[in-house]
Amino acid sequence: MDSLLKRINELAAKNKAEGLSAEEIEERDRLRKEYLRIFKEGFKQRLENMYYTDENGNEVNVKDRKKNK
């Protein structure tokens, strides 16, 4: 993930300074999509592992709450 973000930032800096070639634009778009996919996957996993306390004082997993609806 770090190397992915590093390359995205390199391309962003180059784009700002001098512009990108067609191949670099395609690479940038592909890397951005991959970064978002990884980010969303990790975020979803974190949310599914969250717990809250319901009105009865019971600890409920967010994932289990979705199943019961």
C-alpha cells in the first residue's frame, strides 16, 4: 500500500510540474482504482468488527445487526 501511494504521489507531482503522458495517465487511473479498492476493503473490515451497546445494555456486533434487519 505504501509503494502504491508513493507512486500515485509521484505521478501527481509530475502532472502538476510538467504533465503526464497517455501511459502515465492510464497508470495513475489504475493505481487510484486499486488504492480505493484496498481502502474500501479495509474500512469495511473495520466496520464489521465494531460493537455498540444497544438500549438494553447488550454489546452488539454491527455485522450481526445487519443480519437481523
